[in-house]
Amino acid sequence: MSPPVTRVHSDAALPKSADVVVIGGGIAGIAAAYHLAAKGHSVAVVEKGYIAGEQSSRNWGWCRQQNRDPRELPLAQRALDLWGGLNEELGAETGFRRTGLVYVTTSHGDLDRWAGWVDKAREMQMRSHVLSAAEASAMAPGSTGHWIGGVHSPTDGRAEPALAVPALAEGARRRGATLHQDCAARGLETSAGRVSGVVTEKGTIRTSAVLVAGGVWTSMFCRHHGIDLPLAGVRSTSFFTAPAPKITDGGISTPDVTLRRRLDGGYTVGISGRGMLELTPQGLMYARPFWRTFRKRYKLVTIRVGRSFFDGPEATLNWRNDTVSPFERMRTYDPPAQEKLVDFALKRIGELYPELADLKIVHRYGGLIDFTPDWIPVISAIDKLPGLYVSAGFSGHGFGIGPAAGRLAADIVAGDPPIVDPHPYRYGRLVDGTDLGEPGLM
């Protein structure tokens, strides 16, 4: 069942033209629209379902720099700067609070990796502190875990996905963008070898620039135009609890479960590193570039053949721009929670925090995370088709870095100086034979 989201109304009329059309109403697309509109561009956002209906409302709500891949850390740092001013800038509640985030562990391997990360991050002016066993216990009050240490990032924070993306969408509208929900983009029109329009189920918008920010659907849309974008979807499970005793103001990550305090006094609970991988045509097509990822994570992933083999964002489907598209047949990808993971998380929370032994679940849900082979997003022009840009493959990191990712996408589309070096996020690395190395950090 979809998590609750503050609903945004759609603009009545689809514009005949726009400087930029953004496909996708998640945080990547909405933040890009917000920044593009601020630059003075006319922007239309088209979303097949509703704003923040998929992964942008199903994530944990962490806004972190801690444990980011060094390639992604500059974007995370800029994102935290932007998060810090959004409530005032938007005149709305995003739920962002700079509470700090804590990781604790029973693994010496974790501690060694975190210590190495802290040393590298210090060179980039990131504040983080490796915790001793005593400090880890103090940062996780009430826990019965035998923590040998941890890491604390005091400048990180958390926000409310169900509030933040709709607030950004309304901010984009106030800056002149138009928002169109239940309006699937079926495909692109081209002229003289470049983008000239977007065909939607409600009509065509003339444009010379299109940003595809469709999350797990982005690869399917790109394949429709002969463009390979290696993405893999992994099913996740999370749940909301009723208000419960406070064990943290922010978020705490243990080897098995992750908890984030919400504004309403409840927790958003995630199951660390566990999920489901459904065998799909897209997954088989891109299996080779994902071998290193699979080898690293397979012990924590359930593998099965399911409905997604024939339907959904990773199926192999064909359509014409003048016919109903897969994006209309499935407005919102809404997989169920894996009940065995919910049961596992409740059991572990009760063992680690006796005062939370009677947690009440008020909402449980599944999601699908779009991974790239190196776990670093694509925020880039697609040189094969001038006028086409992509912002996708956020690998579970999209919400936290969303404001800066949107700014970077806007800078690239507008041809302005980028907020950070865009080289690590270029599309070409996924298809030109670049050695992507080991997958990045979660």
C-alpha cells in the first residue's frame, strides 16, 4: 500500500510549448523543475501518477553526507546546505532537521571502513567522528546491543518525504512551472536529429529540452528511443510506526535495522541492506555490468520470478507514441511489503530496544530502488540525442541528495556553471567501456 503523501493539485491546461519538459514527479524531477524555473525557464512537469507517488515517498528520509561514496560526497554536501534553507525558502514544512545521524556496529570491518572514510571526508571538510564502544553506547541510549563502536555525523539530518517533495512542487509552481499528474509521457518527437517535443497522453508539448527523471521507469523510456541505460531495480520494505518512546532525535543505523524519528513522534523503519531481486528481461539484459554488485550483496537479497517479468518498469514492452503506453497501464508501482522482513525488523528492534518492544505499525509498504552498476547516479546530457537529459539511478540515495541533484540537472540543461563537478555522473561511463570499479557506498 502506498505511503501517505501530501497531494498536490494539477494545473488545468497542458502548455503547447515549454523551454524544458521534466518527465517524472519524484524529488529528482521536481527539484530540477524548481531550479530551472528559478533560472527563468518555462517548465512543464509531467507525471504518470501523482507527485512523490513512488520511491520519493518510500525512502527512509535520511539527509546524509556520512558514508557517501567520495564521488557523491560533494553533491551530498551541497544538498545539506540547500536542505538547511528550504523550510524558510519555501514557506512550508519539509520536515528537515539537522539532528545528526549515528551508525553503530558489532563488526571490526565496519569500523575499519568508517575510519578510512572519515579520513578521506576530512580532506573534503566533512565533519564526522568514529565512536569508541563507550561513545557508541552513549549515542544509542537504551540499546542492549554490544556495540564495539560507530560513527557520528553531527551536521547530517532527516526530513519527511511525504512533505518535502510536494512542498518543492508547490515552490516550483510559484516560480512559474506547471504540474501535470495522471499525464504519462509516451515518447519524444525529434526534428533534425534533436528533441522537438514530448508526446503525452493528453497532448504534445513542443520543447527543445527534456529531462527524464522517471526513477525505475527511466531505462524503459530510454530504450523506447534506442538508448541503453543500465539500471537494476531492487525491492525494498519499510514501515511507519505509531508515536513511540524517543531513542534518537534523528536516525540510527544498526547492522539489521535503521530507525528515523519522524515529526509525529513515530519512526520510519528500514531493513538494512535486505531486499528482493525479481528476475526481469531488463535485469537479464544488463546482468553483466551488475555482476560485481550481485556478488557483493547476493546473501542479503531474495531472488524470484514474479509479475515484473511480464509487466512493470523492467519488462520488455513496445508501444507507439499514439497508443496507450506502459506508463498509463501502471500509474504507480506499488509493491507490497515483504512480511518476513517486517517481522524480522520488529523482532530485532524489540531485542535491541526493549522500550520499543510493543511498536505498533501504522503503515507498511514496498518500493523499488533504481541502481546503477557503480551505485552513482546519472545526471547528464545524452549526446546520442541532443536535447535529451537524464537524472536517474540514484541507488537509494536520491532523497537526501535530491535538492542538489536537481540543481545540478538544472545547471546542465541550462548550460550554466554546475554546482559540482558533473564528471562522476556522466551517462557515457555506463556504456563506453569505463571500468566502474567496485560498487560505491550505500
